[in-house]
Amino acid sequence: MNEISIITPIAAVIFFGWFFTSRGIIPQETFRHNNKILYWLSIPALLLRLTARADLTAPGNIHLVLAVHAAYIIMPLLAWAAGRIAGEEKNRLAISALVSIRSNQVFMGIPAISIALGPAGLESLSLYFAVSLVGYHMISITSSQMVLSGGITLRSLAKTAKKLAVNPMVLACFLGIGFSAAGIHVFPRALDVTLKVLGDIGTGMALLAVGAGLDFRSAPAVLRKTWRDSFIKLIVQPALVWACLLLWPVGNLMVQVVVFVCAMPVAVNSLVVAQGMGMDDQYASELIAVTTLFSAITLPVWIRVLGI
């Protein structure tokens, strides 16, 4: 089965990260430090190289923008409504809105697309990042802020914009877009190889870092209080994105890439956002763990449904 051949190496590398950390062979601090290399150097190098290669003038790009951002706007509303019906308190509702669209697109998405769809998939992923990364951050943070405070202010918007302005992944995408718009799709060989080497560091290391942060012992207990948001993240969000891409059609490969990365578990950096905004960071941590664990079941299903 093709989905097994795709998910097995991903799960195996995540398992190695968990095993070596849980046994004390590699300290968790090692991965925390390595994550800084991924965040500031490896992943921005990969995004810069791939985004520059992306054809931003290709037909259908406006459809991609509309479909992705329509789903980004709808999902926090759905998650908030489901939480309100269940009687959740405000801090937890803010987490529900935040994580409803914050997939682990980088640490899990990039390696998964690389394994499942190869270079062509990575090029489509880079185009998706180019048109969506700013909206991904702005909409998720703004919607959770609205739930938390009951509204949104110019100050909170300015604060979010300031954080995005120094985000190395956002900057790399913008720089790559600039090169692409200028017709510079291929860098000189020395620079291109340098960026490729730096980008290649991230694939395995990112998956190891995901595994290092897992605590399987707590998963069964927290599943009872996280099942609703886990279901929304792993099933509802990718399904809604797919529906939007049917409404605003794009190529089949792009559909596979976008829906697949949206089916990834909750992004690890959602915990940092939750802590910084004074939300229920414990609940965010539990959602990260549970969705990562259960994505081992849901991702093969999406692989089969998408025909990857």
C-alpha cells in the first residue's frame, strides 16, 4: 500500500526522536537548540530556493489564494462555535480558534511532501507558502485574540505585524517572491548548492524534533478533553480546504499538496503563541501531542483519499 510506504519513514524518524530522548541518550535541550538552526537557517534557505523557482504568474494562483484564505477565515469560526456549544471557557476557546488552521506545515509538512511527492511536490508547496504564510499567521493569531479579548485592536494587529516582519520564514518567502517576480528562478551554482545543503538539513532533523517533544504516556488521558479540537484539526480542516479548492479549482498536484499539509497535526510553535498571548498553553501542549500521535492514523487515510 502506497500510504504505508509514505507514512512509515515519517513515523520511524519521529519514533527515533522520541526513543533517544525518552531514554536520555539525547537530551531534549539538543533538539531545542537544533530547532533554532531549522527556524533561522535551514528552513528559510529551503523556502527561499523553492519560492524563487515557483511560477507566481501561473494560471490558477488567484484561485489558490481565494481557496486557502476562505478556509482560514471559516475554520476559526467553526472551532469557536463548536467550543461554545460544548460550554468551553474563553481561554480554551481561544486555543481552539488558534490551532484550527495552524498545521505543522514546516516540521512535518516539508518532510512529508518531500517523501510523498518529491521535488514537484516541494515546488507546489513553496508556491502555497508564498501565497499563504502571512495569512496563516495573521488570521490564526487575530482570531484567537478576538476570542480572548472579545475584540481586536490596532495595537494587537500592529504587534502581530511586527512579529511577522522578523519571522525568517516569512522573510525568506517574500525574498523568494521578489526573485521570482524579477525572473530570477535559478541562482548561481555556488549559491544554489549552498541553499540546497542548508535546506536538506531540515528534513530529518525536523521530524526528530517532533518525536523528541512527544509524551505518549499522557495521550490517552488528554484525548477525552481534546477529541473535539483534534477531530476539527485532523479531519474537518483538510476537508474544508479541499471543498474550497473544488470551488476555486487548481491543479491536482496543488490540491494534493495543500490538503495534505493542512491534514498535519497542530504546529509546535502554537504553544509559543499561546504562552505569549496568555491563553491556555497547557491545552495547546496537549493538542499538539494528541494530534501528532493520531495523525499516524489520519494521514494514511488522507494519502489514500487524495490518491497520492
